[in-house]
Amino acid sequence: ADESSGYESESAERAGAAAAGGTRGRQRRARTAFTSEQVCRLEKTFQRQKYLGATERRKLAAALQLSEIQIKTWFQNRRMKLKRQI
């Protein structure tokens, strides 16, 4: 009677663990709390240019002591915020 492939039960386990707040696999990265100075510099840069190239992103990340991924994500989120405002 129990001849399932295991796929159904596997997805049900994952759904149950997620609903119960289980931590399976990779943990989410903690939210970055940007300082007011970092936000100010990011906003000024965003006003000048909406998209950053790799070189500009690397320089800004070094100047603000953030990772390039944090800079990239901030710019993506800021562009979406601008899009919602328009």
C-alpha cells in the first residue's frame, strides 16, 4: 500500500518544516542595518546614476565597508522603490 516514490512525502515534509518554522538547508542572512552615513552616500550615488558597473560597485563597497552584493542588492531595491513611487 505504501508504494509512493517518496516525492509527495518529501514535499509534504518540507512544507511542514517551513510552516513550523523549521530550519532546513541554508539559513537566511541577517538583514543589514545600514548606517545613516552609508544610506546618505548610497542615495547620493543613486541620484547620479541608477545602475552601477562592477568598478563603481567595488569602489563604493570599499568606501562604505560593505560587500559588493550588499551594494548590488541595495541598488536593486532602490530601483524597485522608485518604480513603485512613479
